[in-house]
Amino acid sequence: MSVLIALIILLFNSCLGESEKYVIGISQCSQDEWREKQNAEMEQESRFYPNLELKVLSAKDDNERQIRDIQQLIDQKVNLLIVSPNEGKAITPIVEKAYDAGIPIIVIDRKVMSDKYTAFIGADNIQIGEAMGEYIQSLGNEPLRLFEVCGLEGSTSAQERTQGLYNVIGRLNHIERMGSIDASWRMEDAEYKMDSVFNLHPDINFIVAQNDRMAIGAFRAARRHRLEKGIRFIGVDALTNKDFGVDQVMQGNMAATFIYPTGGDVVIQTAMHILNREPFERDVTLSSAQVDVTNARIMMLQDALVKQSSERMNQLSEQLDSFLQQRNVQNILVASFIVIILNFAAL
Ligand code: FRU
């Protein structure tokens, strides 16, 4: 009889299509609205794979903490790692260690100083810097006294955005470089540091911030000095949340921002290709675009539509989950019933 029961269980399990379970460990360098959007996209995409579990850790801009996080995920024997390195140089050895231990690794957004990774997914930050430079170039020959508010010095996205910017504006004579600060990607740091910068250079008239949060921080400092009207601010990210980049462009506080795509869905799709041993692209470049007063409103509207349909999709997926759960219960009841009948028959 026990053989019979085992057979029935096996039959029902195979009907439900049980497949190998995967755990993906995600080590994020930071915790902010851009990361939240990316994490939400990854969570949402993971719902397409019922056999997939995500474990997300955030190092809150701290290299040591990120090294510990990645070690913890290695110890937990995750099937695949997704890492956005805080500072490339510091995080490279632990990424190499995981890779050497045979764990596939997808590096996202910022880079490591090594080839030991399975795939890289992110935008081209040199190109984004160049796009900022081209925006400045498009303004004509009016003299600009330009100040740069940079992201964390050791992060490759900051290095590459600066490189791209100077690829273009380095050859323009009407631009005077007034200096730069490292504001670690944070609004508060930018606001605090720019406060002293404005004491020294109240004549700055153009600020290139490497993300929108820092552009907003610099704007706030300028407003305190009553200088904001005479300065143009540009940033990167173009999030559509209230008071973030696109909204700031609509409010007239920022002149432009550049989309820094989060691409969480592509990251999970690539991870699943790797885990299922299917072909995948090793280097995926996500595309960017300029957002200014001419297209900010369209972007807001389109984003609202995307949010609406993704909420509907979530509802649908919840309904499906509960339907499948009900079906599971029904299956178990039917199986038990069959076992009881067979038991009787055997008597
Ligand atoms: C998010 C973020 C973005 C920025 C990116 C650079 O954590 O700070 O604002 O564009 O990282 O890697």
C-alpha cells in the first residue's frame, strides 16, 4: 500500500510541474529610490519563475558591509549572485572569490576591476557623461562657470561620467571649470558641501551633478544663498517619483536629467538563462535618453501608465497564486480520497 501512496504523490507532484528551486542572492551597494525601483522590478520579474527565491541585501554605501553581505550569500550557497559594487576596487576580490567558487555572478550598474564575472548589465556611463557634455555644447557659446558634483570617487559610474563629460567639454573654450566635489551620490552630502562652495564661488552658473539626488541637494544649497535663479542644474537618473528628477525638470528647478535605466527585469531574465544553461548576452548595455522641458510631461504620463499596468499584473498574479493554492488543496483531497477507496478495496 505504501508503494501505492508514494506513486500517487509522485503523480501529483509531476502534475504540478515541480522544477529545480533556485535562490539568487542580490548584494546592492546602496539604498535609495533608484535601488528600490530596481529591486521592485527584480521581485516582479521573479514572479514569472515560481521556482525562484530572491535574497536582497543592501550595504548602504559601505564597502566592508558589502564584502560581508557577499560572503554571507556565498556561505548560504545561493545558486547565483547579483552584485552592484559600491567601489569597484574594494569589492573586486570578494566577487572574484565567489566566481572562483563556481557561483555565476551578474554585475550590475557599476563595474568591478576584473573579468571574473558571468555577465554585466548596465548603461554606458561614458556615453551618459558625453550626453551631458553635448547638452552643454548645445547651449551655444555663452560663458559657463561650471562646477561638478560627483558620485562616490571609487565607483566606476562616477569615474566614467566624468570621463564622458570631459571628452566633450574638454575641447570647449567658453567653459571655465570652477572645481568639483565628491558628494557620494547623496543629496545631504551635496547640499552640505555645496553650501561652502557657494561661499567661495557665488558666480557658478552651471552645475553638472552626477545624479539627480545630488542636483537637488546642490539646488537647495543654492536657494539658501539665493543663487538658484542664476544657475542651471543637470543630473542623471530621471526617476518619476514626486520631487525627483523628472518632476524637478517640470518644476523648472533642473534644466535636464538623463535616464539611468534600472533594468531589473532584464537582470532576472539573464539570471534565469544562466541558471537554465541557455544562451545569454554577456554584456548588456541599457539605453539612456535626455529628459528636458520638452519631454518631461510625456515621460511622467507614460510612466504612470506603466505603473498602472504593472499593478494590474500584480493583482492578476495574486489571483493566480490563490487559484493554484486552491487547486493544490483540491488535488490533495482527491488523492486522499483515492487512497481511502483503494484501502477499502484492499480489505
Ligand atoms: C543609485 C545611484 C544612482 C546613480 C547610480 C550610479 O544607488 O546612486 O543615483 O545614478 O547609483 O551608480
